[in-house]
Amino acid sequence: METANRRDLEAIIAGCKRGDSESFSRLVDAYSARLYGFFHRLSNDKTTSEDLLSELFVKLVEKIRHYRGGHFEAWLFTVANNLWRDSLRARQRSDKALEGRKAQLELDAKKKRFSGLETDMIDRLGRELENIEQDSRELIILRYYSQMSFKEIAETQGMPIGTVLSKVHRGLAKLRELMEQYSHEQ
């Protein structure tokens, strides 16, 4: 509003503080174009500008009681600027949450695909393990499933460590051959 209308502005603000809807409507009429322009220059988006303008006027209904005099436009644009900053922070939090959720969903999808393949491979490995020599199978199971060292296996089986190493090596070679045949069939 122009300086000549300073008394009108004071009357409008007093009416808004009393809850007069006509005064509030006059305040909206007086400042909506400038505030919309302010938000549009900041956001460069029509919808965002309209949303912020609407939110600002709702906030003014609550905050006008806290206006204690002074330059009203400075106070009004300070409220508008704070609203803009709040919306930026909210958008940033939302974007981070969406990015985090997207990354989690992608990871879950990868795990699911990998898990399905892994489960198939583990099942197949268990079946193929049955197709190698009994003594090699037992030694492989002790080594890789029971996590015993070669020295411990040699001691518990009463075999020289070289024999254990040789049988495990032959069993793994046969198991690798069987698994490669399976992967070529797929």
C-alpha cells in the first residue's frame, strides 16, 4: 500500500487482529500480487507459488496478532521469506527421504534377485555334493561347513594332512565341474 493509505493499512491490520474477515480480505487483495511475485521469483513454479501464497495467508490469520507495529511490509515479507525457507527445508528432507527409500528399494530388489539365484545355487551345490566320492564329500563338509582347519581334519580323521589336502582338492575339482555343467545347462 502507498504511504497515503497508511491509516487504511493500520485500520485493516486492527480489523484483522479482531478477526474481521472483511479486513483480512482487503489485506489479501492489497498484497497477494506482490507476494505471489515474490514466491514465483524464488520458486520459478506457478503451483508452488500459489501453494505458498495460500499457506502464507493462513499463517497470517494466526500471526497477525503478534504484529506489534513498525513497518508492516517488512514484517509481512519476513513471514513470507521464513515460509519459503521452511518449504525448502521440508522439500530437502522429503527429497532425502525419497532418495533413501529409492536406494533401499533398489538394494532390496538386488538382494531379492541375488538371493533367489543364491538359493538356487546353494540347493544345486548341495545336490551335486552328493555326486562326489564319499570320503572327499566328508572332508569338504568338515572343512567348509564345519569350518575346521586342514590340520584339525587330519587329526580327527587319522590321515596325513597331505592326503586330506589331496582329497579335498579332487572333491572340489569334481564339484566345480558339476556346477559348471549345471550353469551351462541354464
